[in-house]
Amino acid sequence: MRRRSKGPSSPLPQRRGIDPVRVRFPEDPEGAPGTVGAYLVARYGHAVGVARVEEMLRDGRFVGVGGAVAGSPRFLAGGGDGWVGGAGPAAGTEPYVAGRYLWFHRDFPAETPVPFAIGVVHRDERIVVADKPHFLATMPRGRHVTETALARLRRDLGLPHLQPAHRLDRLTAGLVLFVVREEDRGAYQTLFRDRVVRKEYEAVAPYDPAVELPVTVRSRIEKERGVMAAREVPGEPNAESRIELLRHAGGLGRYRLVPVTGRTHQLRVHMNRLGLPIVGDPVYPVVREDGPEDFARPLRLLARTLEFTDPFTGDVLGFESRLRLSGPA
């Protein structure tokens, strides 16, 4: 049986550690786009503006693979799963052809550089375990694109196919597992999906002798898209965290946090529920007004340890962050 093609490889290299966007022209597009330009304007004009799409077309920013379109004579001549011809810019006046692929690099947003280095705790032929600093997003999302751990590591380590196996909140520092080869990524992602990765966090928060610890907190947490704060709601619990006090001094405590589940902002929500909001948290208990980042006031939450059995070698691996939170020693 013939293996289905995944489509052609991009004719464009990464830019600043970011892949180009791939566009595949659908079989049944909305409306009746007679040309490449009409389709691209309809698809992207609302997001970046019609004038910007037209300018990108004039500048040759949309690039194809030499006319080797699914169903075309040149495609079929290659056996149906080979793509021939060199890369070339697409003209807006070219006729629309279903199945065609184009690539382009998005306009990167203006980003404030995060003034902290990203460390590498471990690297081998399959994985990279990185020490992500506070304020650096794990992967491109929203207004954070090139100032992300993924983009930085791809550039710094020369690993263009690097991908994260999981995500750590932008404001949280500590260990993140990245996968070197695309074909290995699913096996490592499955470890996190099946909750067989042991993670421990540390946090600095107020000390209250009235709060009995250790404690296991269970609740139902929901996070709406576009809303900054997650919230606890009635219903069957979907989030569980173990919270222990390690030491305290000067009105602050250092805590060990062990999440059983992985809901968005789970540890921050559960600490706030106990009346122990994590120092530097801009969301809990009160959402701070949006403004410039204050790099001197990080969220004092650290993904400290990461332990799992490697799905390929069977070895039990354990890693510890080299970063430290200021607070009770």
C-alpha cells in the first residue's frame, strides 16, 4: 500500500528560530477565489489588512515549490508523492488551484527582550532539558514569538526541528523537556498525557501558621480563553496538588508543590485558595493592570525537578533545576 505523502517540505528556511507558515489551498474554498491573490486576501486580510497582504504578494513573500501542485501534470509525473521544481514566489494574478501549497514568514511583533539566559541541564541525541527563566514563553503564542525558549534554543543549539514535549507557563521558571527529532516527539508527549512524569515545584509565598500543612488540595478549575485568571467552580475535581511547607522566615515560607494533574495555573490557584498567594503573582488574588514587564519582580514559582522513564531506552531519568528562588533559605 502506498504511504500517503505529508506534502512537500518548506522551500523557506526558519527565520530567527521560527518556521514559516504553510498554506494549503482547500478543495472547496469559501466564495469563488479565481486567483491566488483573491484567496490570500480573503484568508488573511481581516487579520493583517488587505493592503498588507497585497504588499507581501508584490514583495514575493509567498513562496511555492515550482508549480508542483497536487493533481498537476508535474506532480503526477513524479508518481503522485514527489514534489519537483525549485522554490519561487507566487504572483497574486496566478489562477487558484486546489491543493497548492505556499509558505510565508509572518511579520514578527515587537518584543521586549527577556534579559535572562536559558540554561541547558541535559542534552543528548533525543532530548534537551532546559532551564527556562521567568518571563520567557515556552513556545510562540500571541505576542511572544521570537522571545521564546523554543526559538532561542533552536538558534543557540542549531536544532531546527526541536519541539517541546510539554509547556511551562511564561511566568514560571524551571525545567522544560524538548525533543530533538520530530518522530520522537509523540512518545515523550504521551508521558505527560498519561501523567507518568513526576514533577516537583518550589514556591515562595506568605507564611501563615494557621494553615495546616501538608495538605492535598482538590478542586475543579476552569480557564476561559481570553480571560486572564482561571477560576474554581462547583463540580467534580479535575485538579489535585500536594502542598508542603519546607521552611519559613520573616513572614515568608518556602513550599514544595507536587501537582497530580496539570490544569492551567493550577498551583497558583491552589496556593491562593489556601490564602498563600505566590509572591510576584500578577493574577492571583488580584489581576494586576497590564503594563511593562517588571523583571525585578518575578513570580516566585520554579519547576524544580522532572523525573520519568525514557520511552526508548527504559532508563529512569531525573533532572533538577539549577535556578534558585529568593526567599527563606
